[in-house]
Amino acid sequence: MLRILLFLLLMVSSVAHATTILIVGDSLSAGYRMSADQAWPQQLAKHWPAITVVNASVSGDTTQGGLQRLPTLLTQHQPDLVLLELGGNDGLRGLAPQLIANNLAKMIRLAKDANAQVILTDIQLPPNYGRRYLDKFEAIFSELATTHQLPLMPFFVAPLIDKEGMMMNDGIHPTAKAQPEIVKQVHAFLTPYVDALAQ
């Protein structure tokens, strides 16, 4: 009887400390024009079978949309780590950089208040948006990372742009063929933080 009780206690303890990663992004993480299984978050999850990877990314989402969705996601999944990959659609619409920064800052605070570690993804826009806007937009992510003392993951699309077959015709979205390459980048960057959570 005692052995059974000890076993049950160990099981409850392991479930209680199971690591959950929540990815809140847009079409770059949602798997635009491909099946969910092809998208990099689902492929990333295969590298960590003992970890729950929740892909809450929505194609077309903005920082405002992510901000509205985040409280429910935090309550529902109680993540240990939140990866924020948002801002691209805001930039493509030419929204004010300060508005984008404010929305992301609120998301960061919400996740931290929920005792989750936050990792921010750097985002870049196509060069045709003008240097003045691009400078202000691209500064958002490094400044937020510095202010809130967050790891800043490099923009995972950047290494793919000039590689054949890696980008869709729109020049914005990676293809299904590119997803394993994204997995390699994200896995390498996140592994130290995931390992630290398991300790």
C-alpha cells in the first residue's frame, strides 16, 4: 500500500512540474498555407516529447489581437515559457511603432505576472517600407528585450530569404520545406532555457 501511495505521489509531482511552452505568434508560426503538422511548432514539439508545446499562433494576428487573447491562454495553459512572435502584421499595416511596443510590453508583463519566462522574437519587415519606419520598427524588439531583460531570438526567416524553395511567392512566408530549417534555429536557441526550466 505504501509503495502505491509513493508511486501516486511521484506521478502527481511529475505532472505538476511538467513543462509547458506557449507560442503566441502569427502566420509565421501558425503554418500559413500548410497543415498544422508541417508548421515548425509541431515539429519542434517532437524534439521534446516530455514537454507540452502549445501553438496558439493565428494567421493575420497583430499585437493587439495577441494582447486580447493572452490572458485566457495563460489561464488555460499555465505555461512555464512564453515565446512571443508578433508585430509583423502591425508593421505591414504601417501601425505606429510606439503602439506596437506598448502592446508587446503589456503582453510581457502579463506573462511575467503569470510566472512564465518570456522570450521575444525579433521581427523584420521587407525593405520597401522606407528606412525611417524600418529603423523605428526594428528597434522595438531589441529595446523591449533590454528593458524587460528578455532573451531576444533572432528573426528565423532572415536566413531563409535567399535560399531556393524556402520562401513562398509573397516573399514573406516560409514554405513547408523551410519548416525543418526553422526548427533547427528555434531548437538551438531555446534549448538552454528549456534545460534550465527542467532543473
